[in-house]
Amino acid sequence: MEQLMENLLFGTFFLYLISSVAFVMGISKDKNEKNEQRKRRWGNIAVGLAIVGAVFQTLFIITRMLIGGHFPTSNMFEFTAFLCYAIVIAFVIVYFIYKNVVLGAFVMPLAVILLAYASVFPRDVQPLIPALQSYWLPIHVSTAALGQGAFGIGFVAGLIYLIKTVGNQKSGKNAFWLETTLLIVLMFLGFSIVQFAFGLVDYEAKFSHTVDGEANVQEYSLPPIVSPTDSQIIQMDSFPGLNEPLFESPGWMKGEKAASKLNSVIWSVITGLILYGLLRLILRKPLRTVLHPLLKDLDSELVDEISYRAIAIGFPIFTLGALIFAMIWAHQAWGRFWGWDPKEVWALITWLFYSAYLHLRLSRGWHGLKSAWLAVGGFVIIMINLIAINLVITGLHSYA
């Protein structure tokens, strides 16, 4: 059964990857074929592959649920993989409404990156801790993730709008922040690549330290740039230029594996910068200007509408999952609706941000460039929650 689960996960990744390639083929130009005809043909192939991939991932979720006995959204791997699933489901729905091949050429690579990022975390099926043994787990987490999936479509459409409108600018604030956003996406990709590479060679480092008065061993799968506070090296495989950690993690980081996860975040930044630097050397131009020609014939108003409608659909779903259902479950589990836990606070920040987006869009007429930046900024907030709040900051909801 576990081998079947792994095969389904690999099949999902492969289908999403091939779907991404097919969508990119659809927006590339061929002088021997009309663009609309080419888009339609490749778009049909690509969305078909995306749907089959979503079916594979559905079977993966069901298989994992049968093995573990609970809905698989209880750790970093499971939630990130489910977020990827939610984005693909949201995209397929949007695609059949708007038939926009360009959107798929950006959404499906994002799904591939998220699934690759999820796969670097431990994939073992683990029993639920008592606090999570509730029917509210699938209700709360799945609806919150589905809302975030719709926000992800809004983010991609907003990013496409920005590349179309400011991607050819040589300088300026908009150009700078657009390039920075593309760099952040590369950080996800770079981290997935480096984690996979060190996994192939079975890199390992171990540190002994004390957590709440008890001896603890913290394991690393990447060379330790940062070590746990007041720790001793038990084992550290060799890595060129890194014979010992460069510094210790801050004392306020109390999570059981918080230091190793902070180390992963640092590696994500480093590898993203290296990957970006290599692309700049090869392409000899900013990434935004490389992508801009692909969107030359795109209807900007249509992409702006897709971004708004995706967020407008995702907002009530996210409100139900991340706030209302979450507060009901919190009251059942801990006897209170609200407790200022870091994850609760960040969910509220996310909700307030998208509330402001809808208000400014509908009441103040923030369309186009302003709306696109808000759509991109909102998903950055979600990613901060996914990475920093889940991995680095300890709380009742975090995976630290």
C-alpha cells in the first residue's frame, strides 16, 4: 500500500510537469501554425494532463488516508501537497471558464514547485497527536487550503498582469519588485533541487542539545549553516567550506526542530540567489524581460478579471476554513475561540489583507496595476505563513 502511495505521488508530479511543458508549448510561437490554433490544441492536451494528475493526487490522498486513518493535512508535507492540489483544482475550474492557456503556463509550474517543495519534508505516515484527533481537522484545514488555492490563481494572474505591463521596463520600483517576486519563486525551486541532491548522497548531521530540560538530538539533512542553541556536534558529514556551523539559532526559537528548519530556510535563500545568478549569466537579461515577449498578445483586462474573480471566490471559502471553522475547533480543543497563537494571528492578517483587497477593488476602483500587486502581495503573506510561521516560530498550530 505504501509503495502504491509513493507511485501515485510520483505519477502526480510527472503529470503536472508534462502538463507544464504542454502549456508552455501552447504559448510559444510557430511561424508554420496559427497561434490560436496552436494554443487550443496544446491547451487541450495540457489541461487533460492536469486533470489526470489531479485524479492521481486524489487517489494518493485516499490511499494515505487509508494507511494513516486520518485526513492527510497534519504535517508540512501533507499540507503543502494539499495546497498544490487545491491550486490545480482551482485552476482546472478557472480554465474551463476562461480557456486561458497562458494562465496554465504559469500555474502548473507553480504546482510542480510546490509539490517538489512538499516532497523534501518527511513523508512518513504518522499517527495524529490527541489535539488533532477530530473531524474538524479535514473540515478546517481542507477549506482553508482550498481558499488559498483560489488565492494562488489570483496571484498567478496578477503576476502575469505585472509581467505583461511592466516586464519590459528597464528600471523603476515596479520592475524591481517584480524581479524580486520571481527571485522568491526561484528560492522554492532552488531549495527543492538542493534538498533532492543532498538526499541522494544521504547527507546527515546530528547535534545534541537541551529542550525544556530534556536531552534532545536534532538531525539535519542539509549542511548546517546554523546549529541549535548551546548544542554539541554528534555527527557532521563533510561539506567543502563548512567544517562547522557558522552560527547558532536565536535563543527564542524553542521548537523541537526549529534550528534545522531555519537552516532549510537559509539554504532556500542561498540556492535561490545562486539559481537566479546563473540564469542572469545565461540569459544576460532580467527574468521579467525574458518572460515579457510570451505575453505580448495577452488581453490585460481579462487577466485582471481572472485575478479578481479567483480571489472573490476564494475569500468566503478561506473565511469559513481559516477563521470560522478554526474558531469552533479551537473552542472544542482548548476551551476558547481565540488565543493569539502565531498561526491564528497570521490567518487573521491574511483575511484582513484580502478584505482590504476586495474593499479597495470594489469601492475605490483599484483595478489593473494596483490590484495585481495586491494579489501578488497576498500570496506572499500566505507563503510567509507556510514557511516562517509553520517552520520557524513555535506555536500550537505550527510544524516547528
